[in-house]
Amino acid sequence: MSQIVPLISSGIAGPLGVLHLPRLWQKASLAAAGKLHADYPGIGCGYDQMTLDALGINIETFKAFISTKPTYVQLEAWVKAQPGVKLTKADIYKHNQSIMGYIHGDDTRAGILAAVGLTDDGGCNPGAVDLNNLDDWQTFWATEIQ
């Protein structure tokens, strides 16, 4: 069975404007279908949990919905319908700022840069979204192209 590297960036939002939600949907959906690359969690404790917490959505409730194989638009409709969901402009802004402002620790940054062949000399944007993109692209290349 195909093992797919998720390539939707955490810096992407759908119509609701919630960063990382499209990536969370893609990873969780691939995991539910048994198609997610082994290096990735379906729902992890980093951006995935941050996003669910920011929206006020329980992880088990989310997993149960993902198991129904929704499209992305169906996921957003479901999110909007959840009791107590946090979707004010202020809630979304605060969440998006936390996603874009997250900086990996020195060891994680150095490991990603080394894996892609860049020196950790301060010349690379240290934001986790950008570093995670590099990591995804490297994994995709190693898995599908090399």
C-alpha cells in the first residue's frame, strides 16, 4: 500500500482561515485510510493538538469524524457545527499567530537543516512552519524521487 508524505503546509488555511487545519485533515485522513507515511503521526501532539485545542475540539471526537472520510469542505462544515467551537476572528487570529510564531528548539532545527544539507549558520528562517516544509520536501524526495 502507498505511504503518502503529507505536503499541505501548516501555513495553509482553508475558507475558515484556520492555519494548519487542512494539513491536520490530510494527515488524519491518510492515517485513517492506512496510507500515511510512517514518519508522520496521524494526529500528533504539536500543531495538530494546538489546532484542536484552539478550536475547542476533542481529539477523540475529531478522530471519529475523520473515520467517516470527509472532504475538506465537509470537515470545515462539521467544525462550524460543533458545540462550543472557537471560531471568532480573535480566536482564529490568536491560533494563527501561535502557528506562525512557533520556533523549533535548537536540536530540531539543526537536525532538519542537516538532513536537507543546509548548514545551521543562522541564514535560514527559523520558523517551525518553514523548517517542517523543508523536512516534508526532503522526505517526499527521498521516498518518491530518489
